[in-house]
Amino acid sequence: MAHGEKPHVIACILCHLPNGNGHPESASISGLSEKYIIDQMHAFRDGDRENIRAPNMTEMAYAISEKDLKEAARYFARIPRSQQKWMRVVETSRAPANHVGAGGARFFDKGAETVPLGPDMIYEVAESEEVELRNDHAGFVDYVPMGSLAKGRIVAMGNRGQMRTCGSCHGDDYRGHDDAPRLAGRSAYYLIRQLADMRAGYRKGPALGKMKDIVPKLSDADILNVAAYMASQEP
């Protein structure tokens, strides 16, 4: 977890940080079940989960021993809920001006300027420039369109009968249930990417479970809104 195993297994905390909450380009894996983390690494290994943005995950899934994988999964699964709060969500029509900086993260521009936030946009911005230093005490704020949280709640509740509710698998509080992962308090960027990947077929196989019947029913707007709603929930 802390040091990896040369040459193919990178230290987990390099991307996911010691607190397991990660940055926009990586997953928040804090508090996920040990079995879920192991199953996802097996999905990378077996070709059921393609990570076109970070192919090193597939390389590591092939190379890591089951013993090391279990130890790393146990570490992240045991991170207490009090340490999983990482996202702050703000509904707005205008967001603070920001730019893409080191590591692909967005940072605030200096000054008080704002930029329009369209109905199909989310800005996920680092709370502090300390993020560039991989500071695991510096989280993120999601600026989301006005009304997106209420719309996202409708999607989470089954989108007016079109599909199962998110809580039926992920728990009524969206904090995970059995081997279904926690959704509450996770990055909206990350959730949008995963739902889009499921819809495009980059995630498949038994690990996808009931999601394979749900994602075809989600529009782009549904995905943005439900991701914003989940990011706003207490982890």
C-alpha cells in the first residue's frame, strides 16, 4: 500500500492517498468493502474493467499478489467514516474561475472572477493548492448546476419508476451495502466517468451486477444530476 512492489506495482497511496479518498483522476476507495476492492482488481485483471485513462491499474492487477491485494484492501476498507468526508457541493449558475493544473486537477484562479456554469457542466475544484503536493487533508468542491440535486434525488429514487432505486443495492443512506460500493460523498467527476464507462461497455462482467440493466436507461443529464446528488451526501 505504501511502497508498492517494483517494477509493476505502484504504491496505492501515490494516487489514492493515505486516506483513500483520491483525486478527480482516481477513485475514492476509502471505506469500500474489502471484497469489493478485491473484486474490482480482479475485474481489471480479467478484462471486465477497462481503464483507458490509467492503464497502470490493469498492469498492477496482473502483477500484485493475492496476499498484498488483500492487505491493501483491508487497509482501505477500515478507514473510518469520519475521514471519508472529501467533497463539498455547491449549486450555482456561476462558479469561481478555475484552470486545469498539475495532475489534471482544477485550481481556483486568483481574483474574484466567476464563469458561467451551464446545465450540462460540473467544475470539481481543489479547495487548496496543497492538493498539488498530494496533501490528504485538502479536498475538493463540486460546483453543480442549479436544481441538479433535486433532479438527482429523483434519479436515485428510481427516476419515476423507470429503474430500481440506488438505495436498493447501495443502502438507504448510499453508504454501501454488502458488496455494493459507497456512493455517498464520492467525487461527482468519478461517478460520471464510471456510469459513462458502464454505458459504453468499458465495465462489464459479473462485477457490474444489476447496473447493466440500469445504465442504458440513464441520459447524460440523469448521470450528471445523480452524480451531483451522491457527491452531496454524507459519506
